[in-house]
Amino acid sequence: MSLIPVTDPSGLLERAPRLTELLPDAALSEALSRGDAWAVHAALSRRLEHEPPGPTRQLLAALVADRGAFVIAARPPATSSMLGTGVRWKGTPPRGAAPGTPFVAERTVTVLGVPVWPLEGYLVRSDGKASLQVIGQVPPSPGRSRRRATTLASVALGLCAVAGFGAMWLDARSMRAVTVVNGLSRPVDVRIGDEHWVVAPGTQEQGRVKQGSGLLRAVTTWPGQTPVIEEVWLPADGERILYNVKGAAMLEAVSSEDTSARPRSRSLPESATVLQPGEQLTVQAANWESAARAFAEAGRWEAAGRVASAVAQVEPRNALAREMAARAVLMLDSQAPANLPDALRWRDTRGYAAMLMHTWQEDPAAQSLALALMRHIGEGDTARARYSEHAQQHPGSPLAALYLQRSIPPPLGTGEAVTAYQSLAERFPNSPEVRRAWLEARWRFELEGSQDWSDIERQDFVVETSRLLKALEEKHPPDTLEALELDVRILLRAQLRDAATTVVRRYGEDARQRSWDFLVLAGRTAAAAGPEHTSYVMRDWIPTALARQPERVALLDLLTGQRLPREEELTAMTSPVDRAVLRLTRDTLLDPKRALAQAVKEPEAVLSRLDPEVSALLALELTRTGDARAKNLFNASLPLMLARDLLRKHAVSTPRNAGPDLIRLPPGLRAAATLVHARRDAQEGYPIFTQRLDGLARMDALEGFAVRAAGPWMRRAFDACMDTKAVLTPPPGMLLRGAVVEAQARQEDRRPNCEARIVTPTRLPLPRAARNANGADP
């Protein structure tokens, strides 16, 4: 032991006499000599960290823990808090201590009563009534740094967690649930924000997109293509956004919170809308065709036109969409008040025709429809001016020249038209569209404008037309259904049956071309050519989806002349619409009287699905008899709506005058007008055929409904003739009375008279009466 006494100016050895047990210790002695109590406590804490286990370590731990022995004078600190938040004292007297016994308490920052950050430690006393009395400040506790580090880490983690949860909350607030519905007939590529979907036809895709600071934009293209077909800004005032591509699908929002028998629902005609809380999306029609038909059957022509025209504007060569849209806008405009000027009355039709002219400048079929619409509303001169301006802007375009030629005289079916189109073909020898237009002019002229030709001249002209067509097909086979039908009619007119069926077979080798209209054309071509000249089986081309629909297959067989559906087949069909369509089509061939009586009772759903030739026969026959209900049949088909005035005038007029406008009509409609015209009322008071009908087969080489119905409709006229009471004219100077008149009336045979009036002029076979039960003729 050192003999040098330890100086202790602060008197720590008196307050903690056990410190002498730790001497001699240089660090401790130096701290004692300075009179710094906290320096002594720090020296003890440092020695405790390195002291091995034993009695000395236990002594050091006891001295370090007794912080009250190392108190120094200090000003009492301020403490204040509110609702447990602020600076408060933490510490209590030892259990069982007498009142006023000093103890160590720490000033601590608290939040809602929870201590979060330790500050200074003080030696205090309390009598249990007044506030704490501060004696002095004590050294920091050994664990204060650790507690502060833990608190800092906890605060940092808490802030990170709050920031993370805040970011997640903000992100969740900016997320929108999006449903994309594609009612088009082709897949579409939809991009909304950072999300991307390829939506198949008639389906829907769902996802969540981040809205960000701006509005959401939906950009739709065809897969793998750059041009945008639709760009829509989506609404931002809801959590569930619905995007209906081009507004093609028919959608409704049904309230799921309504517990009534008939829950509330609202239609969703917009392309982009918001589903309200408690609403569920219901798809009424997943594809545009079903949606447009549903709107039309409900009389909502504006909605039907909106859906069909939206599809016609973006889908190239979608003839069905174009025709449905054109019919809808015509129906909508025809319902306008009659006193409106034409500039307002045909506003929608004019706008739709302008859209076709502007959008599909490379599509001759679309331009033909636009020209037909403009002529129908009396604005053929306007269309001609537009095509003239287009031809001036594109002097080297064969299509621009073709459109202009179509809109100006001379009309098809005349020799002048053949010359004009031949000059156009010589100007553009490499354009298949122009050359086919020239061949069409030759074909129509041979049918209508060559009445004075001899048989040899006619045959030479027909053969030359078919030779020109074959040369064209070697380089440019038909790529549209309209071109294919023209080629088939020209070849059949030249009696080239093998060539006609061959061109159909080549066109049908591509499965994508096997539409409903193509199947009808293929079946009628095979029927007209005969099995020995047909190199395909039409039924092998029926798509699987169509083959699973017996009512559609039965209608296809009926339209192509394969077979007639039996009554038990019709009765077994579940759809009343399909049943009515099949029955009306069949009765048009077998029992025209029953078909006419039933047609005036059918709704839009049935009439709009009839073949245009069937509708033409029924509508024109009703018109001939003065029935105003023929209007419904005329309005059920776009070709009939465009040709109504021409067909009605031709069917009911006394002289037969085709005129240049009628020549432009499809052969099937012209054949129907010719057949009904032959059944106009005669002076005798009963319907008879008064002109030759052998031109029907020549007019329609595909033998459509007018040709096939000539026999049954002649049977009706023949029966009417046979049932008409004959008027006996006695010889001059002879007066017949009583039994003589009755006997002569019984002997009167009206059959030769009816044959002379009906069968002989038509050059059709004598109709056979129904057989008796024993199989013999009556």
C-alpha cells in the first residue's frame, strides 16, 4: 500500500467509505484529488468493464449502481407535460423507505405516457404530497447510452415503417381497378399507364393501374401494329374504371345492394365509365354484332348505329358492320319529322357516308356503299364532286379514277359504260379493281343492253368476257367475296362450270375466308354447276362452331337448295326466332300465301335475319297487293332499303322498264322484281303471268330465290286461274237457256285457257297438282 495519503477535497471517501478498498488505484486517486465526483464514477465504470469476476467486481458493481453517492450540486430542472406528452420524472423511492428518503429519478421525454428518451438523472426526495425536491445531479446510468441507441433505432424503424405505410397508403390511394372489355371481332392491344393487355374478341381483362398525377389514358391498337384505333382518357373519380373498347360490347351495371325482386340496373353505353360502389358489371352482349342486333330489336337505332359504325370505322373490310351501321342511320334519319329540310333530315346518313369516303379510300366496297347512301338521300352530285376532287389530287391512282367513273354517267348496263370502263382499264392495265369493273360492265351490258343481238353475237361477247376474266385471274385471283361472286357469275354465264367451281374452291382453301356469305355462295355455285362439275364439298368447309348449331346448318341447306327442313325439325328447335326464319324461308318456296300471311306478323328479330331475296319477294308481293305492311320488310334489309323505290316502281308498273338505276341492283333483287311484276293484277280480275319469265335464269345464274320460287308462285297463279269461273259467250244469234247452259258450263275445261295464259308465256313446265292418296294424279 502506498504511504502517500489520498487527497479527497469533495469528501467522497466519507460518503462512500468502501472506496478505500479499491485503493491504491492511480486513476481513482487522480479523480479523487480533483474533487470531481462524476470523474470518480467514470473511473469506477471503466474499471468494472475489465475487472474479472470476484469480490472486487461485486464491490465495483455496487459502487457504480449507487449513483446517489456521487451527486453534485445542480439547479432544479424544468419539467412539464400535457396528456402524458412532454418531460416527466421517471423513478420511485425504494419499497419500504421512509418518507423523505433520497432516491434517484431521471428526467425523461414521454409520448402519451410512454418514455421514449432518457435525459439527466437527479437525486431527489419527496414527502408524497409536494413536488419532488432536487438535491443534486447524479452521473448517467451505465445503460443510458444503450437505451438511447435502442430508442434511436426504434424511432428510425418507426419512421421508416410510417414512411413505408404512408407510401403504401398513398400508392393504394392512387391505384385503380380497371376492367377492359373487347367487343370487337379481332384481338386488341390495350395499354393503360404502365399496364398492358392483349384482349381476345368477346372477352375481358382485369388489373390495377397507378393513376399518378395526371389522368389515365387508354391507347388501343391492333397487336403488332402502330396506328392507334382508339385513345380515351379514363375518368378519375372512382375506384373501379370500366373501359369498353370502341363501346362495342353491350354492358350493364347491376346494383348488388338492392334486395328487391328486380334489382336496379343502368346501361353503360360509354367507352369509359366508373362503376359505383355496390355495382356489379353484367355483360349483356360480349360482341358488337349481338349488341347492335339487340339495340336494333329494341328500336334503339341510335345505339345500334353507334356500335356498328364504331366497328366499321376501325375494322377493314368488315362488310357486316358497315351494312348494319348504314341501316341503323337510315332508320334513325327516316324517323325524323317529314317537314325537316334534307340538310337536317339525312344528317347522320351523310356523316356516315363521309366517314366511309375518308377512312377507307383504298376499299372499293366501302366506297360503293358510300356512293349508294349518297344517291339514296339525293346527294349523288355531292359525292361526284368529292370523288372528282379526290381524282384531281391523286391523278395516278387507279382507285380514285374508278370511284369517279362510278359516280358519273354512263350507268352500268349500257354500251357507253363498257366503252368508258375499257378506256379506264387501258389507262391502268395493272389494276385488278379497274379491270374487274370493266368486266362487270361487260357482264351487265350483256344481260340488259343486248336485246337486239343474235345468239352468235351474244355467245361471242360472253366468251370474250370469260377469256378476259381468266387472264385476270392468272395474275390477280379474287381476294374479296364481291370479286369472287362476280367471277362466278361471269363464268357460269359462259357455261364454264368447272372453272366457276375451281375459283370457289381456291378461295375457300383459306379457312379465314369461310364466312357465312361465302358458304352460301359456294353452295349455290355447286347447285348451279352440278355435282359432275364441282370439285369441292361445301359442307366440309362449315366451321366447327357453326356445325354445332343445327338451325344455322338447316338454314344454310335451305338457302343453297340442298334440302328443305321438315316440320318436325322446326318444331324441335328451341329458338322461336330461328324457327320463324326457317319457316318463312321455306314457305316462300313452297307456300307463298302462307309466307305472306306470316311475314306481316313477325318482329324485327325475325325479319332482319331473312335473306334479302326472300324479303324482296315478300315485300314486293305485299306492295303489289296494296298492303302497307310491306314497309317493315323493306326496312329489314339494307339492300332493300336502298333499292325500295326502284323495286316498287318496277314491280307495280304496267310496262316493264328497267332503267339505268335498276340495272345497278344485285341480280337476285332484280329477278324478284321481275317475278312479282309478272303477277300484277290483270283486267280479268285474277293474277296471271303476262310476260315471258325465261329471262330469270339468265338474269341470275346462281339461281337464287326468285328463280327457285318461280314454279311455286306460278302454281299459285295457275290455281287462281283454274278456280275462276269462266264466262260463256254464246255464238252470234244463239240464245242459251236453262239446262243447256248448265251442261255447257260443266263441260267447260278451263285448263287449256289457263295454260295459254300462264304456262305458255312463261316457257315454264306445266305445274303438277298434288297427288291423291293412292299416288295417282287427280
